[in-house]
Amino acid sequence: MTKTREQTQAAREAKLDELHERLTGAVETLVSGDDWRRALAFAARFRARSFSNSILIWAQHQAAYEAGRVPEPMPSYVAGYRQWQALGRQVQKGQPGYMIVAPVTGRFASSNPADAESWRRLGKGEKPLPGEVVRSKMIAARPAYVWDASQTSGDLLPEAPAPKLLEGDSPAGLWDGLAELVEERGFEVVRVPHEGMIHGANGMTDYAAKTVAVRQNMDTAAQAKTLAHELGHVLMHGPDQEDARLHRGIGEVEAESVALMIGAAHRMDTSGYTIPYVSTWAARVDGKEPVEIVKATGERVRKTALAVLDQLDTDQVADGTPPGLDRETLQRDRPARERSASERSTPGQRVEPLPEPSARPAGASAAAAVQGRRL
């Protein structure tokens, strides 16, 4: 019996509801330091996809690993059924796919792009009129399926050689690239001899003086990670941003998460300085559930980190797209290279604190501590 359009739509909506519930459940398990760190490290490798989809993939792969269907707990590359076939590989019999949300896009044309009311949707195969501008935009969502490389067999995937970094050394070009992005925002990068010069912190962003300071008595890898943290503040938390009242703790979580993703994309192990306090900070934001904070933070972090990584001329790990695959179908899921207007910020100074477990929660603002305020 052929399904009616209403039945097809109902089935699609049911699957989307299932995806939402699965995503919410997965995010709930992330409100702890180690799980959040691992999820962000994974999202850094799969940054070609939205944060929600990367978490859906991550959670379903974990379940597949626990069930013995895949050999490793971390996904490697994921792609659709026909995309794997295009690479000479076939999904193995009995391997269920990971359900994600795929955007449904439509083509729209206008002879006056500045007028929002002038855009009209083009039909299938319809060409624009002379002088019209064509744009695609998301009009709906549908369930889709992807499989990890370990669920397929066939031709070998081309692998780029993985650079091995010396312990304690920053990846080549990372500091200079991050410093250039900071300076493009009108800030001066300053290296100070020790943390005593910046209120006991690893780094400090001063919006009034337009400076970003990083202490030098750390390994160069730690200095680069700290600079990435402060760049996160510069991009997301300046007083001129639309949301200048962002909760102080969430701002610290976001900046450190940006640094974690940038580090993970460069094969840097940042696990010694992560964000185990994310659930505490999220719980302190009035009027919102911690899961909502985590989900919103994750996507903001991914977009900011991706914008940074796209502008760095450095050796980075793959972004989750199988080598050799045409990524045209994934481009609509990527954020614009330009920084979006939705980036939010907090006024005043932002600092990356030293770990002081006996004094205050890791990540509490050193500037706030100087002011006698405990976060």
C-alpha cells in the first residue's frame, strides 16, 4: 500500500522527534567534565557537521561499540550509504546507520536581494530570470543516515601522514596564526614574564586597554592554548557585542572550549586543563536548563572554533569527511567563514585562570577574584 503524503510527513516528524530525544539524552550525559571534553574533542574532528549531528553520531557510535558492532569507541570517518559507494566501499551487512538531521534546502531568486519580500522559490529545474540572484536556504529538515568507516569494507582510504609533535612544543605556526587573528580585532598581544603580572592567570584579555596578555613561563604548547582561549573571549565576549550580559561562567566555558577544539584539531592534548565545572556554571544561569546551556554553548563554540581553524595556515587533523569525498553536500551544514552576528560577549576583563582547586573552582575569573567576588 502506498503511503499518503500525510503519512510520510508524520513518519518523518516521528523520526525527528526521536532524534531530538536522543540528542537531549546524549547532551544530559555530557554535563560532566570528562564527557564534555571528549565530546568537544570529537566535534573538533567532525567539525564539518553541526554540533547536534556530531553529538548524535558520537552517542550512537558509543552504543554500537558497547554492543560490539564496531571495534573502536571513537568514530573515524562518517558518510552516507551512496557516498561510501562513491569511494569504493560498501556498508557491511547488518550494520545499522546513525540517524542524523539533514537539511532540506530550496532555491530562491530575486532581482532585488535587499528586499526580503522579493525572493521567490524556484521550481525543480526552473532557471532564474535575467538579472536575478539565486540563493539556497534551509526550508525543512529530514532524517538521514550515515555510517562509520569501520562499518564498511572495500578500497583503502587515503590517509595523510600524521605529524608528531614534540612534547611541550606548540604546533608550527599556531601561535603566529592565533596572534594575527587577535591583532586583526585591534588587540595587542603581549607576553609577560610570569603570572604575577596578570593577577595570577595564564592569560588575560583587557578590553579597555585592547591587550591580550599571556605569561611566558609555560611550555609553548600551553602558551598557544592560552592564546586560543583568549581569542575565544575576543571573538565572543567583547563589551560591544549584542549580549554583553552573558553569564560569566558560561563565557569561561565557551572560551576554554574554543581552545580545546582548536587544540584537538592540532593533535594537542589539552586534557590537563579542561572544563569539569561546566555543569556547575550551567546550573547557575537562571531561567534555563543546564542541557539547554550545554547545547547552545556547543554550537557557539563549534562555529567560533571553525571560523578560527579555517583561517589558520597550520597542519590540522581531518574534519570528519572521508578523504576523496566530494563535500559539496556537506557545505550547507557549515557556518559562514565570516564571524556571525550571533557571537555574544561579556564586558570587562576576561582571564584564563591557573588551576587552584583549593581556592576557587577551576576557571573562575582571576579578575573576579581580585575584586573579591567568588564565582
